[in-house]
Amino acid sequence: MSNDHFARVNGAEIKRSDLENAIQGYAIEQLRKTADQLTDAEMKEVRELAQEKLLARELIFQEALVYGIVATEEAIDEERAKIIANFPSEDEFYATLEKAGIDAMTYHRMLRQDISVNLMTEKKIADLPDPDKDAIKAMYDKHPEKMIRRGRVRASHILAKLREGEEEQALAKIRELQQEVTPENFAELARSHSDCPSSTAGGDLGWFRRGDMVKQFEEVAFSLKPGEISDIVATQFGFHLVMLLEREEDAPLSLEEAEPQIIKLLKEETSVNLLKQWVEELKERAEIEFFDN
């Protein structure tokens, strides 16, 4: 038992492999390292975080069972389908699970637990009241750097799509278009020659903010002046010519404009504190036993 499990919570064992997987996840997400690259101090910190997460998940799952809040088979199937959609095929998805040492039944159990935990957590914080006006005003005054409407741009582009083995042809196409394009005929050339679905709108991509587009494209779009056309831009999608249509700079939000964002921030803060306190109460009532390595 002690070799396969690292803890027992109210009689339910938590697998050591679950802990190792959680450690790997934390290492990658928070430190951008794999577990074997962590220093002793980093490993100690990450292990404690992973352990706390697994204990909290098990305690909340057990509470969900008490309240009869359990993921339906339909919800599990829907979540599995969403995850499989990120893989080239269903077979490759299950092959990846197998490499990780997870069989289909175990994965089903993991999904059931995760969904049930999320449902129980949502129930716990569902009835939180909105913060009062004084709290909203205090947050607005305390964090002016957050009360900003981030700048955005509206741009059009012409894309020569990158197809396998046809890079030279795509580059030749965009270079030829570069010789012809002007602000006046940009939309016409986009309609006729762009390989992007936006071609039907003359290449118009609409408004977007930083982080909405791939980095190379975004950097160029935000560096342009309205009416200016870029040099050729290479991304994983192919080669682009970009024209900036409009720009809106960063601007402070009024209290009224910022209120929905502030309410969201304050409720998130309250939710985090409430859930921490709740998990601590569950721990105090639980019988928890740890096994040595």
C-alpha cells in the first residue's frame, strides 16, 4: 500500500503516481521546468503545492458525494470529447494515455472526480453577494493601473497560405502582391488573392488587442500607423501583408465603466479566500494519513 499511495483521506487512498503527475504539472506551469530540472528547494515547494492540491481535490470530492453532486455520464462524455478534439485522432489520444500509464477506466474516474469537484466548488461560491459600492470605489482608487481600457487596433491582411512543400511559391506570391498593393487597392487584392477567410471582407480582421493574435503578426500590426502597409510578415500560417485601419490607445476607465471588472475581481478574491477556509475546515474534520516514500 505505502509504495503505491502517498496518503489516505477518510479511508480513500491517493496514488503516488497522481502526486508525481501533479508535481510535473506544477513544475512546467509555474517554473517552466521539468521535475528533474528542479533544485532541492524548488522540488520541496512544488511537492508541497501538489500535495495540497490533491488533498483539497479529494476532500471536496468526498463532500460532493455527501451532497449527491456527481458528474453525469453525459458530462463526462462531453468533457472527454473536448479533450480528444485536441488530438489528431481518438486512437492517438488513448495511446498518449497509455504512455502515461493511465487506462480508460482510470481516466473515466479522473474525469468524474474533476467534474464533480468543479460542480461542488461552483455550488459553494454560487450565492456570494456582489460587493458594496464602497468596496468597489476603494478598489478603483487603489488600483488605477488596472482600471485601463487596453489599446486595440483594427487591421486587414493578405495571406499567402503556407502549404507543405510550397514555401517558395507562397513567398513568391506575397512578393508579387507586395509590388502591387496600395492602401487604395488593399481590400480588392485581399478579396481576389488572400488565402484567409477574411478575404470576403477585404481582409478586415476587425478589432483586436495584444494577445489575440500570434506574436509576429501582433507586433507588426501594433507598430503601424493607420493606412500604413507592412513589409512581409512570416507566421506559422504563411506570409502576410498587413494594413492598419484604425487604432485606439490605452485610456483610463471611469468608475462606471470599470465597475463590472471590479465586481469580478472582488468576487474572485472573496471566492479564493472562502474556498481556502472551507478546505481548511474539511481538513480539520478529516482523518488524513501520509505514507513514507
